[in-house]
Amino acid sequence: MSATTSNSRRLCNGRGQVIPGPTLPEAVKMGPHAIRIVVGGLGEGELSTATTVHGPERASSSSAPPEMASAALPEAVAPKKKGNVRFAFACAILASMTSILLGYDIGVMSGASLYIKKDFNISDGKVEVLMGILNLYSLIGSFAAGRTSDWIGRRYTIVFAAVIFFAGAFLMGFAVNYAMLMFGRFVAGIGVGYALMIAPVYTAEVSPASARGFLTSFPEVFINFGILLGYVSNYAFSRLPLNLGWRIMLGIGAAPSVLLALMVLGMPESPRWLVMKGRLADAKVVLEKTSNTAEEAAERLADIKAAAGIPEELDGDVVTVPKRGSGNEKRVWKELILSPTPAMRRILLSGIGIHFFQQASGIDSVVLYSPRVFKSAGITDDKHLLGTTCAVGVTKTLFILVATFFLDRVGRRPLLLSSTGGMILSLIGLGAGLTVVGQHPDAKIPWAIGLSIASTLAYVAFFSIGLGPITWVYSSEIFPLQVRALGCSLGVAANRVTSGVISMTFLSLSKAITIGGSFFLYSGIAALAWVFFYTYLPETRGRTLEEMSKLFGDTAAASESDEPAKEKKKVEMAATN
């Protein structure tokens, strides 16, 4: 429709889809910034957008006064700025870099353990304990992180985690015996526990809803990057003398923690933590830097204030946050554990369950023991073992990067279910390949070796595109504000306990039921995980953190969200693209 035949303008929702809008004079009266309209059928839903004028229409409009067209159109057609989302992006990257510490430890121990066993002449049982005990030690950090982050803030908790891990890596690098090495892993484990809990929480709290899935997946991205660095370190230092190579592999992990601690000091504090402390002015500044628009920042602040129990009329720079009862900590435990509502019970089950199944499906058996898995598959040369292991790290890293771009487009449930389904098939293939190789120890069977390697790579790829990152995204966004720190701590605790059990039993399990049988067992657990995810976990894409209780309170919402709400979020997210 030409501008010369009508005074009306149309609005573009960000994907080129045109929806009716006000006339140009009406638009001008509404202001030079975003035009907010009520979309029919969406109730309270509003779309922030800008008028779009194409081709010759930009220059000619006989139906509008010339001075109005020349003065108003340049501002009306200005696209929405995304600089603030970039700031949230930078904050998420810095916070999530703590996950490199865990990833590096996982990756480097897979190869370093081969040399530690030779150097200290220890049994497979001690190797299992050495590999998995860090996960149990991390429980201390995980539980302490909730209280610490509520006390000193999310940002300084991240710095604290980096400092602790530095001390642990230093001790491991200079270990002169097995006992000192175990003490170093104890210290490093506490730092890992802090990092695993606080990074997803901070990222979720600083991110706008339209990009939360993408940004909150960063911890898993950096875990994978750390694993890859650990594998590369194994390969790079494998030719050094036996008593030196593994020490450098472990000790060099202290370097990134120092850099991380310094960089994190430049980050802003979490706006939700600031509101909980009554620092509304500081929270406004952070929200304005990390939101798409000023209106979105105001809406986020109002939601956080409501969740924290701050009356709407309180709007000073610093306010007193109402106390909810005499014992806030006891109230949190009662609300989450002792006497939860049905919605809270389901949130807790979902948060802990997804963490449990992420590890129970056997990912650490593949990542930590991949050299042994490939050796069982028929690869005997140490150099080839470490080289093939690097392929696992590259595959995990590539596919986790792919996943980050689909979390806020496809949604959590579709990725989670398809990822888990692929893991089931891959584990069956890996179990079959290793079983055939094990039944013919004196003969090389190329197709079985190829099946084992391909299944291993497929397994880590499917894990990285769904269950790996979504676990951290999902668990960090479903808990209400007042119980979020404790809820995330419990989820991480379940994750680390399960990981520790898997890590410390894999070699013994493989001897008991064969290595192929172990992966058949993991495939069965993954099948149970698929049923659990399908039954209990609703879609959370595009929901604000303050809407989660309502979502989990309606059982029918588990499989299908309210259609008007879904359409509203779809339009809002389109407008930000």
C-alpha cells in the first residue's frame, strides 16, 4: 500500500510480519520512541516496536504534512538498539568463565591419571577415588555458596571461588605424594562447588527474559571449553618426564583463576541481590544496562520488588526490605523443603531431577575415562589415545555452541527430549561396539572399533546440544527469588554427588558387568530420564523468573503452556530480534 494513497502506517513485529498500526499523526503524538500497542486477544500483552517505511515511502507522503514527515519519520524508523543486551552478554561470559575451572579439571585428569598411576604406583581403586572425589568435595562449596552469595553478593562469591581453586591447583601441581594430591583436590573441589552454583544464578538474574536461555547456557559452554583445554594440555605435556608432565598439567590450571578473579571485579552486582538488600537505585542502574528498553528495565524492577516483598510505593534509592518472619533462613527451608506448596514441590523435584539425570546417564564415564574407553575399543598407543580424546573435547565444544543459538528459539523441552533420545541410541551403540571388541580380544574388528568411536562422539554431541546446557539453564530459572540460592545449591549438590558416584564406580562397574554392559546400563538410565523430562518439566522459554511458580502450579501446564501467553512471548521475542 503506497504512502500516497493512505495516511495509515503498518507496524513490523521484527520478522517482517505486518500488523495494523495507528496513523502516522497518531504515532507522532505517541512519541518518537517505541510505539506500544495492545495486541488483540493477548490481554495485557504489549508489543514494543517501531514503524517501518520501505522504499519510496520513506521520501514521499502526500497525506501527511511535509514538516511532520521530515521531522518525525527519522525517529520513527530508528531500529531498536541492542547495546544493553551486549552488556548482559559480557557479564554472562565473565561469570560463566568460572566453569572453565571444573572443565579443565575433568579434562586434564582423564590423561593425567594415567601418569599419576605410574608415578605413585597406585591401584585402580585409588585412581577412581582421585578422579571422583573432587565432586563430593564440591558439595561443601555448593552448600556454602548459597549463604555466601546472599551475604556478600554474587560477584564477590565468584571471586572467592576463583581464589579457592587457585590454591587447590597450586597444591596439586606441587604434590609430592598421593595424600598431598588428595588435599589439593579437596581445596579445588570447594572452589568448583562455589563456581558451579553461583555462575548460573548470576547469569540468570542479570539476563533479560528474551535472551536468558542463550546466556544461561554459557556455564556449560565454558565447562566444555575447559574440558577441551584439559585434553590439549594432556597431549601437549605427555612427552615430558613422568614426574614432571602430570604436575604441569594440573598446576597450570591455577593461571586462569587469577585472571578470572581480576576481571570479575569489573562486573556489576546482580540486580536481584541489590533489591534484596534494598539498594533500588543501584539495581535500576544495572537493569537499565542489561535490558532491551527502559520500559523493560522498569517492569523487571517491579517484578523483583514484588518477589522480594517490597511495596510498590517504596521507590527510594535505598529502602528497608520487609522481614518475613523472625528466622529468614528457617522460613526458606520450610518453604522449599519442610512444608512446600505443590508448585514448590514440583519445582524442587524438577530442579534436582534434571541435575541427577544429567550425571546418572554416564557423561563423566565418557569424559573422564575416554582414554580407557578408546583403549577398550582397540586403540593401544598412548599418543593415539590422547589424540582421539581431543576429538571428544572438540565435538562437545562445537555442539554446545550450536545449542546456545537454539535454546531461546526452539525452547527447552524439544531440545531436552531430542537430546536425551539421541543419547539413548548412542549409548546402545557404544555398548554394542565395546561388547563385540571385548569378545574378540585377540582380533581387531574395524567396524566395531569404528562403531565405538562414532557412538562416543555422537553421545557427547547429543549431550552437549540439549541435556548438558539445559540442566544449568533450567535449574537456575525455575526457583523463586527468595529460595533461589538454596534451590540451586541443592541442584548442584545432586549433580556433584551423582557425578562422584559415577566417577568412582566406573572402573569397578566395568570389571563387574564389562565395559559394554556399563554403557547398556547408562542407556537404561537415560531412558528413565526421557520419561521424567516428558512428564514433569514444562516449557520455560520466554517466561520471566517471577512467572515460574504460576507455571509449575498448574499441572496442565507441564505439557502445553497457555496459548495466549505463548503468542505474547513469541511476538515480544520477535520484536527484540
